[in-house]
Amino acid sequence: MTETFVTAPNPVLRVAPAAPAEAAAHFRASLARQADVSDVAAALAGAADPGFVLLDSRSTAAWDQGHIPGAVHLPTALIPEQAAGLLDRDVPVVTYCWGPGCNGATRAALALAELGYRVKEMLGGFEYWVREGFEFETWQGRERRTPDPLTAPAQQGDCGC
């Protein structure tokens, strides 16, 4: 008796890639809802008015541990009652929380969108802001850490992406 072995398909292509138009629509929609740490940092550094408000949706204890300079502090649970007093509906909001293992920025973005705000989520959150070597504030003052070479180019400020 001869055994027949069927080779498993390539795990990457087990599900075929989307058609180009479908893929383009998906990625365009992703970029309409997300920004990355480097782009947010460049926008904040490049102009007195970046055209958006950066919102930290974490607790007060987390905010005190460190936050992005210029960010507005509004914990997610307080968004329904306090957003109107802190945010202008005509100005887009970019939310962030701890990092990629936390969906707090997503929950905050949802709460704001449901209230009628235009909103994006900053991918990587506070963790990647710090890991990429950008300045942050604590109750003791401003700090900056050496960039993590696994998250940011070691010798240049732009990864080229």
C-alpha cells in the first residue's frame, strides 16, 4: 500500500490576498482611523497647531506616570460627560492609551465617535512614544529615553516608511 501525503498550503496564502481594489479600500480606511507615533510626533513638532487634539484616555495615576506633552487628559469613562467642555467638535481628536496590548484608545475613540467627533487612534500608545525616544512629561518634569532600536532607527529620525 502506498501512502499519499498532501502538503499543507502555504500558511500565508491559505487565504488568498484580497483583490487590489479591495485591499486599497481596506488600507485607506485603516489610515482614516489610525495614526502612528512617529507621524503624531512629527505633526506636534512641526507646527504650533497640528490640526488635531491629542487625547490621553488613561487614568490619572497613569497620566502622572507619564504623558505626551500637549495632550489633553480625559479618561475614557469621563468622555460622555466631559468631552463637550474640553473638545471642539470641529477639530479631529487622536486618542492614545498605554500601548498595543491595550484597547483603551480604541474604546475612547469609539466613545468620541458616538458623540460626533472625528477621531483617530494612535497606534502603539504611550509605550511606543517612549520606546521611540520622544519626550514625555511626568509630575516631576520632562524626560526622554534612548530609542529602542527594535522600534526606531538607531542612527536617524525617519524609518523611511
